[in-house]
Amino acid sequence: MLPSKETGQLLRAVCWMTGTLLSFMAMAVAARELSDTLTPFQIIFFRSTVSLVIISILIFRTGPRAFTTRHLRLHLARNTAHFIAQYGWFYGIAFLPLAQVFAIEFTLPVWSAILAVLILHERLTLPRTTAVILGLTGMLIILRPGLGEVNTAALVVLFSAVCLGLAHTLTKTIVVHDAPATILFYMSLIQLPLGLCFSVHNWHTPDLMRMPWILVVGISSLTAHFCMAKALELSRATVVIPIDFLRLPLIALVGALVYQEPLDGYLFIGAAVMLSGNLINIRAEQKYHDTSS
């Protein structure tokens, strides 16, 4: 039986992860509702605008030091990759079942592990290799190339997952120097003009009916990352990551009920294979840290 303190931390972590799940699902639904009139670039622009206003208010309350960084090039590189990843994610939301977008996104640990070896020169241990193999196997189960035409949008989402892996890898370097609030601030500050530049040639002014969805995209993009960070502070990744994978069945249920999207058994099998590889790697990493500390 867990001590009362650990039980309380676990319950709080579960509550924060519930906020993460709700935030990601809200962002997906809001993006789907906006995709009929706005391009992915415009959605990124408006998301960044809302986020930047919120973060600026919070940072002004804590002091202007959070605005400063000595690693602007790293922020530029990270957010260029993240911008491409966000475009692919919003593009997929418009053309694919919501559950398929989320399932392909869960290949992120595969690309993060590979890129960490290439960029950060981390060792590709046996557990990490296992996670990569199982992750790629799960991806093939979901996409099933050779058994039918692979949707172009699915390939776009897959590429966005690779870019997101690159962004996460660069974040490992930035977080050593800058606070999470600073990283989020520069994310919005850099991606806002990028979204605007790519939107100008095909601009669609949103009507008042779309404004609530724009606010949801901007707010939920912040709360998703904040809630995830708080959950990881309170509990181990072996607890948090399986809860995060609940996004898949939950968004599949939302897609079925709200958008009449079919449920694909192969998608859930592939996601389960990816989850198993991810957990093997996380448990090995946790065991290593426990023995070395």
C-alpha cells in the first residue's frame, strides 16, 4: 500500500493528466471546427496570438527577466521544427479521423530517440532500440502500407511527428538554460509572424462564430503543456505516459459521437504496440536513474 503522501501526489498527478487529456481533445475539436474556413497557417497564427497575450501577462507579473535568453538561435531552430509539426498536425485534423492523427503522433518517442542519438550523441541502448522497433511496427500496423492507398494526409502527420521529435530534442538543450515559461513565450513570439507570413496570400477573416474556437485553440495549447509538466513533477513517467495514451480511445469516442468517424481496430492494436515499447524504455530509464542516484 502506498504511503498517504505518495497516494496524494499520485491523485494530483492523475488530476493534472486529466487536464492534459481534456486540453488536447479540446484543441483537436476546435481545430476541426476552424478547418472549414481557416488554413492551418492561420490557425497557428491565431493560436500563437492568444498564447502570446496570455504568457506576456503572466511574465509581466513575474518580471521581465523571463523574456531574456542567450540562446535565440536554439529557439529559432526549435520553433521552426515545431511550426512545421503544428502545420502537419492541424492539416491532419482537417482531413483524417481524429484518432488516426493522435495515433500517428504517438510515434514521437521513436523519432525523439533517433534524433537524440544523431544530435545529442546519446547512446541507443537496448531498451531504446526495442522502443524504436516496436514504435515503427505500431506505425506500420496503423498505416498498413501495401494493403491499400496510404492517405497523403497521414504521411503529412507522420512527417509532423518527426519534426515534433526534432523540436523535443532541441528542447532538451534549451531547458538547461531557459525556464519553461520562457520557452513557451518564444514559441508564440516566433511562430506568430511565421503563421502570418504564410497566411497573407490566402487570408480568410474569421467571423464572430469562430472566435470562441480560436480562444479554445490558444488556451488549450498552453494548458496541455502546463498540465503535463505539473503531472511529471508529481509522478513518474511510467504513470503519466500510460494516462497520456488514453487520449487515443477518448478522442476516438469523440470522433465517433461528434463526427461519425469509424473506429479502426488496427489503429488501437498499433497504438498498443507503440505504448508497450515506450513503457519498456521508460522503465529501463527509471531503473537506471534509481540505481545511479
